[in-house]
Amino acid sequence: MNVLSGIVKEIQSQGNLSLVKVTVTDLDLTSIVIETPESTDYLQVGTSVKVMFKETEVIMSKEMGPGISLQNQIPVLVTELREGILLSELTLDFNGNSLRSIITSRAVHQLALREGVKAVAMIKTNEVMLAR
């Protein structure tokens, strides 16, 4: 599980859902949660939260995409690659934070990912979890 520390920047709620923007080292990430500021205490602007997402939910690209619906696009540096026959594990650096991505080895080859390459880690908004 990838875990980053951030500060809640903005909250939009409708019904029982909230779209939460969290700042993590000068980058805003978004999460959709089944909570509202009225139903839980950690959903308050300025609150410190943990931003969590699974390694298997990290999509890799070589460039940022303005024409893509993924809101969470994190510029990273590939620092380690452990390649398997079917799946590969990438260790990524994001402003001193270590992240991991597990993608197919075919995708690693298609994108020409290797240690020292700059890339973009992308996570769907509904795959980002928040915790106190």
C-alpha cells in the first residue's frame, strides 16, 4: 500500500459523497469518499490526512495527459525496477516520497521504463483512500 501525508485543501459534498482535494508536497490529489464533513471529523480543511492507494492501482505513463480523465497525475522518477515474466514492480520517487507500482512487464517494455527514467504515476480518484 502506498501512503503519503497531506493536508485537506478543499471539500465538495453532495449527498453522502465528498470530493476531497489534498495537497501532498505541492501537488493536489483528489479522492472521492463516502463521508461528509458532517459525518466524520477528519474531513475538514487544514486537517492532516494519510493518502493511500494500492500498488496495483497505479497506472504508468511517460508524460502528463491533459486529454485524459485521470485527475491524479504524479511526476515521478523510476528508482528501481524488479522485472518478472508477467508483472513488474517499479519503485518511484515523488519529491522524496517512495511509491510503488505493479504493472505488466509488457507495459514496462512498451513504455521503455527503466531506472533513472522520468514518468508519471496516475491513480483514479475513486482508488485513493483517506485516513486520519
